[in-house]
Amino acid sequence: MSIFRCIILIFFLFFNYLIANETNKVTIQLNWKYQFEFAGYIAAVEKGFYKDVDFDVTLKELTKDINVVEEVKSKKATFGIYDSSILSGYDKKQAIILLANYLKKSPLVLITKQDIFSPTDLKDKKIYMTEFEFENSSLSRVFQKFNIKKDDINLISSFNPIDAFISKDADAFSAYITNETYYLNKKRIPYNIISPSNYEIYGFGGNLFSSLEYVQKNPAKIKDFIKATNKGWEYALKNKKEIIDIIYNKYSKQKSKEALFYEAKKIEKVMLLDSYKLGEVRKTIIEDELKRAKNKNLVDKSLTINDIVFSFSKYSKNYSFTNDEIYYLNNKKTIKMCVDPSWMPYEKIENNEHIGIIADYIKYFEKQIKTPILLYKTNSWQDSLKAFKNKKCDILSGVSKSEDRKKIMHVTQAYLDYPLVIATRVEERFFDSLDDLPNDKTLAIVKDYRHSLILKKRYPNKKFIYVSSVDEGLEKLSKKEIFGFIDSMTTVGYKIQKEYFSQLKIAGKFDEKYGLGVGVRYEDKQLFSIFDKVIKKLDTQSKNEILKKWVNFNYEKSFDYSSFWKIFIVFAIIVLVITYRYKEVVDNKQKLQRQRKKLEEKNKELKLTQEALKESIRNFEVLLDSTMEAVLVFQDHNCIDINKVGYKLLGYKNKEEVIGQNLYHHVHNDFIVTLKESLNKNLDSYEIEFVRTDGTTFPALVKDRYITLKNQRVKLFTIVDLTELKSKERLLFKQSKLASMGEMIGNIAHQWRQPLSLISTIATGLKLRIETKTENKEESVEFLEKLNVTAQHLSSTIDDFRNFFAADKTKESFFVYSLIEQNLVLLESIFKTNFINIEQNIDKTLQLTTYKNELTQALLNILNNANDAFKEKNIEDKYIFIDVVEKSKEVVISIKDNAGGIPENIIENIFEPYFTTKHKSDGTGIGLYMTYQIIHEHIHGKIEVSNSNYIFNKKYHKGAKFTITIPKQL
């Protein structure tokens, strides 16, 4: 008999052993390839941290066809790792639970070409990223913020887009800043980064999650698994070189060791270990993501953060009461409770008994804590609050949190939510909010209810009166003493149905809900903690069972998985003996190996840590001082750090001379207002002037953004000296002006040739008549009059050219028609020589206030280009059309010709410096470039070019069309 009992005992031991090992064999589905992003999990596997808590872990890297979330839902993997888009499409029927979060900032960014600075520059660009990222990631919120829709870009899904970017096939691609930037830096590929965090959009990554079913069955094991994972990350961060060697030699050679070390340093930064604990879940960020998902109807509106985030007390089989709390309950004979005596169906005192929805919850709590909860009778809610303040009762059955109550009580998390409605008489209209009601309408609210206090503050102009109870408020409403009564939808609906069905109705509903928790006296912290834990453990099924007694409520019961396969006893005994012996040998061997490795690792640990710290500091300083830009860091408008380029640019010998100075210390007085406005507008970049220590000034391009440094929010400025660039721009402008002068001198020659010929003819004729004594006085006077008119014409012409060459750059008001006429006078001879006809459609009343000479040069450049275009074409009827119209507060000048247009393959390049289609002897290629600079930079307008097809005089024409848009007032 004893042998049989031993066999039975061995069988059950083996049966439990098999079940335990089946539970502990788990798989983690990674969301990318093997690299340092998963170093904590790899370290926990390799260093035996998972095995120490009885987990046999298999890591699976991502392949092209795998969906990480679906792998966990379908039980192909026990755990998964994903970013913040884990919440998108969250399914309550196949729920997943977030266990830990390791990357507190999402490393997901957009890497762009160097000429793309802002999200607005992405329109019509080719972007390599998945549709899922475009719609659900933190990048999607950037697109939404800048109103960029899918149709605005060329979206291409790719598993490995970096090659496309390097080959210039992609304008931008989504990437982890911890990875792809390494390869771009190594290949010296220029790029910019658009990061969501620069636009106050924060995501999170490296989320460890599992299915709700697995978590419910194994809460204690989950807790051990998280601890082992945290231990793995601690080890990986302290022993980067060792873990990198393991990844490279055992898991994947896809990334070099150098690349892995680069990634390791980046990963550690986004873990924000100075501010957050390892694995800690940032609930505020999750709440923001959850709110966004609800607004986009991606998840159930009833989903809460408590449904998503793992809590051991929630899923464990007990409430985890402390020894002090257990002692408190054992010595507490009764708990006295105050309630609202007239608030049905929530609660009521009837025949000295507490009844209603809240009463049923209290009975449930009483059963859990095994301590009697006795009713303290009062006549109104105000009496209950007074009794509570006077310590006649220990708890309030249902109360909402508010600032004024914090001084006298703690309120647990809510176990019941209620929305507010407004009741009116049946003849009144329905309305959406209190804003729609006139201020003279009287509204009743129950005194000392939390929502009553909030409503009075929110709507100070509304006419509110207090009543002592719901019954009193509805009674006043039925007698037409008030316009409306505000309270809980459930209470108002219950009362109307029972007592005022034909008289009153619910006329409006508020969007917000108020939560009811148990109120506990401020000093009784043990009792508060006990009730809070009980409420946390309150499950949906228990809530439904309470509510279905009072309201119609449908719910589904969960399935009961409790059956197991049976194993034959004889087979179990044989397998048990063999397995036990084998496991014992393997375990002993592994323990010896682990102990030996631990001893070796401890000896290296301190040295590696010191070397890594020194290298990190050295690399950061070298990186900061090797940049071309000046980098300054400000906190509360005072400089706290500056790089070498920065203090040399400002004229200092070392950084200590700059640290402590105010933000505006080196900004030119004329640009302080500009800087303040730019900071408020959150611009990508802007130009201002700085003053060096010796008093000299220099123009600079400035970019700024907020960063977190040493757990503090600081402002980072990068400054680029534009002195050389501005000097080159002035030289280009001068060169363009000289080129224009050359063209104008040619025009002078054309303009003067005929008048000078006439003067010469008249002078020669007069001389001949005088010499031959055949002069006629009247004819001589007539000839001299012609000489005078011709000379006056030459004088007028020279004045027109002198005005063009004037160096003054001042704003003035003028008629646009007059300006166009002056331009045509300057070119009149050229156009006549080349048989070019001018067609004008100009509003002669239009005025501009801007730089007249600058605009003149720009228009002359365009008209000269039209003339040059005609020289290359054999066109019978040559036309230049000039149209000027007013649009809103702008003037639009349109100049088009019929010279055949600009070839499509070069039309995008014509405004570039030194780009020309002429022979080098005929043009410099800077005329249109300077025209572009004048219009955009000096006059603050815009210029566009296109080829235009049109019909004039019943003939088809084609030519280039320049459109200039200028503000009426500069």
C-alpha cells in the first residue's frame, strides 16, 4: 500500500512539474532584428536571469511577414515588443497588457534630405515608410499637426529604405535615430532630422507586453519575468562591450561592433534613467496616446489605462494587504458609514436600511475585508458631510474627489462613474450645453455635491440655486419654480420614470463623467489603503452583477479553461525518473558555469564602467567642438554652456567668460524684438545680428529648441555665421548691376544714334549754307529749334538712365503704370530695332510702396531676357504682354512673350546663380538669380515662371510667363 502511495505522489509531482515547465517555456517576439535595442532580453537569456526565475526563453527576430501584436494574440509568441502604436486598434476581446516600458522617448524620426527643414517641406516628396507608421505612430501626429494628408506625399512602403535614401531615390524615410544615423554619418551622407519631440509630440518605445489571458493565469510569474528583464537591462548597460560581443558572435553580424556600440549609447539616452526607473511605464504619455486613439475611433471609448497596464495587485489572487493593514482589520470591530439618504437608484435610507447600487457595492467590499460596515443615519447629504467632519462615521459610501475635500478626506479610485444631465418640463426644447441657455433661467443643484461646486465655477453667469436633495429639486421643477434641475443621469431618469413620467424629461446631457469612490478620513491612512486595494481588484463581472439589479445591462461571461490532458501513471513515473536525473546533471553544470562567469565579469565591471564614462565625456566634448556651428545652452535665459566655435565667434578666449551671460547680451539692439517674436512663433530658423565683444556685428542664422539636460528643460541654440554668405550675395548683386549697366549703355547707344545723326545733319547743313551765303533766316531758326528739341530729348533720356543707376535703396510710393512706362522708355530703341510689340493691360490707379529701383532692375532683367529669346527665334510677329492687377493686399505683375517658351528640362533651374542658356560671351547667368533675390529677399514678394499657351489676334502663341506677386505696402 505504501508503494502505491509513493507512486501516486510521484505522479502528482511530475504532473505539476510538466505543467510548470509548459507555462515557463516562453517566446519573445522582437519588433526588429537582433541588435542592442534588445540587449536587456539577450543579457537576461545569456546570463541566466530568466532561468533563475524558472523561465526558458526563446527570442524571435522580426521577419517581413510578421505582425508582432498578432503573434501574441494568436499565442504564437508569449511576449512581444512594440512601440506606442501598440494602442492603435486595441481589441478588448483579444486584449493585450503592457508590462514594462524601456524607451521613454520614441527613437522614431524622419530622416530627410538636407534641403528639407520642416514637415511642410515634405509635400509632394517621396517618403519611405509603412502605411501603419503614417497612420498610427508618433510621426502620424506630426503629419496631422501640419495638415499633411496621404495624397500630399508619395508614400512608399519599404522594409529597408536606407539604400534608397543613399541612392537619392528617397527624399525622406522613417528610421530609429539609434540606428540609421550611424550608417549615414559613416558614409558622410548629409541629412536632416524631423523629430516629433521638436513639435511637443512625445511617443514611447520598447514596450514589453503579453496577452490578457496569459497575465491573468500567471500574475506572480509575470512579476518575476519583469524583474529578470530589468536585471538583464541593468547588466547590459553596465557591460556594453561584453553584450555587444555576444550579439555579434552568437546572434547577428548584420551590424558591426562599432555600429552596435553607437546604438548602445543612443539607446541609453532615450531610456531617460535620470528621470525614470528601469521598466517604469509613463502613464501620462499612455493616457495621451489613448485619448488620441479614442478621438480617431481606433479603440473602444470605454477603454481605460487600468485596462492596459499591468498591476500585480489587480491580477493576483489576493489584495496584498500589508501586516499593518491585516492587524488593523483584525482589531477594527466595525466601520461606521455615512451615505446620501435620498439619491436613488444609487443609494437611499429606507426603513433604517441602506439600499441602492452603492449599497450593493458596500456589501461586496464588506465581504472582501470581512469587517462589518454599519450605517450611521442622517437626514440629508449635508448632514452626512457634517457627521463625517465630526468623526461620527469612518467613511462616506460614495464621494467624488475635489480640492476642497483633500483637507478632510482621502478618496479612493472610482468604482462607479456617473454622467450629468439636466431635467426640464416636457414642453421645453432639447439643447446641447448650458451655453445655449439664457443666463436668466434658474437651475437647481444639490448643495455640497462635487459637480455643483464645479458647475458654479464653470458658469459664473448662470443663475444657480441650491436644494437639499434630488426630491426637492424635482419637486420645484414640477411646480415650475425653476427652469431646470441638474444631477446624475441614472438618478434623474429613475425619479422621472417612477414619479414624473408625464411632467418632466431629460433635455440635455453633459459630456464629462464624475467618479464615485469611498471617502476615508484624512488621518485614517490604513483604512484608505485597504479600500483602495479592494476597489482596484473589483472585476467587471462583479460590477455587472451589481448593476443588472438596477439597470438593464448585458454582459458576456468568460470561458472556463480548467481541463487538462490525463497522463498514464506508469509512463509518468518512467519519464519523471529519466527527466529528473537529466535535469539535475544539466542544472549543476550550468550553475558552475554561471558562477565562474560571474566571478570573471565582476573583475572587469569597474574598469569597463570607468573607461566607458571617460570615453563618453571625451566623445561628447569632441563632437560639440568639431561642429561648424556655434552651440549655446541657456537655462532661464542665462548661458550654462557653449562650445569652442561659439565663444570664438563672439570674441572670447574661453567658455567661462560667456557662461552666466543673459540670452540677449550679444544680440544687436535692433534685433532683440525680432528674437523675442521668433521664440514665441516657434520658427524652424531665423536671421538676426549679433555683437562681438569688440563691438563689431555679424549676421547669423539661428535655430533653437528645448531639450532635457540633467533632468532639466533647457534651450539649445545653434548659430551659423552668415558674414561670408552675405558678402558673396552683395558681390553677386553688384555683378548683376554692372551687367545691367552694360545692357543699359547699349540701350543708350541705340537711343542716341538717331538724334545724334539728326543733329549732325542739321549742323552740317547750316554750316554749308553759311559758307555758301545761301542761308535763310526763317529756315535757320527752324533748324535750330529742331536742334534744341533733339537736345532736350537726349537730356530726358539721360535722366531716365541716371535714375536707374541710382544707388539709393529707399522705400517710396509710386504708380505701377508709371514704373512700367519708365522701363519701356529705357528699352524703347531695342524693342523698335527688333520689331517687338508691347501689349499692356494695366490698372493706372494701382500704387505700390516698396523699393522702386530694386523693382526696376528686376523688371528690366525679365524684359531683356524676353528680347534675347526673340533673337534666337525666327518669329514674324513678336509680342510682349504686360498685365498688372490687384488681388487682396497684393499687386500681381505678369510678363509673357511668344518666343516659344523655356525647355521643360531646365525651367526649374533658371533662377539658380550662373545658370544660362546663352553663350558665355552673351550672358553671365546671374540676371534672373538676382531678380529672384530682389523679389523674395528685398521686396518680400514671390516670382514664378511657367510656359504659357494662348491665342492673340486669332493666332496660337507660346512663350514664357513670369508672374511677380508683391505686397502693396512693404
